[in-house]
Amino acid sequence: MQKSNRTLAFLAYLLPLVGPLLVLLTDRKNTFALYHACQSLGLTLIAIVAPIAWAVCAWLLMWIPLAGGLLAAALFALVVAAYITLFIAWLAGMSNALRNELAPA
């Protein structure tokens, strides 16, 4: 792999939403950078969707008398766990991009 491929792949992770879109719009023939851009974009979308899904579920749970608030608060632990997992996957993706690997993060 060329150094520019690694740089583009690393930038896809370093700039969460702008980086993948930059790679997708400018260098679509570079399969290595495209792979990491798609993976970074997926991680970013999960980071956006996780709290929104929690908010919707928490709102629905609040209709349950007495236990709804407690269940909604407990469900927030899943969002925290998702963010910890996303952070580890983000670090693994950046590491794989710098080591020229196409392993899933």
C-alpha cells in the first residue's frame, strides 16, 4: 500500500463525519481507503443512532407507572456500553489503517 492510501484511511477515522465523506467523494477507486471510510462512517452512524434509539425507548418506557423511569435509566447503561465499544472499535480501525490491514474493527 502507498503512504497516501494509509493517510486517507487514517483521516477517515480522525475526522468522524467529514473524513469518510471526503474519501467517498474524492478517491472512490482506492479500495483500501474506501474500506476504512465505509467502516468509519458506519461507526459514526451507530454513534448517532444509539442515543436516539435510547431516547425513543425511554420515552415509551416512561408510560409504565412506577418502574418506567427506573427501566429507562437502566437502559442508558446500554448506550454507555455502546459508546465504550465504539471507542475501542474506532481505535482498532485507526490502528488497522496505519498498519495497512483490512481487518474489521
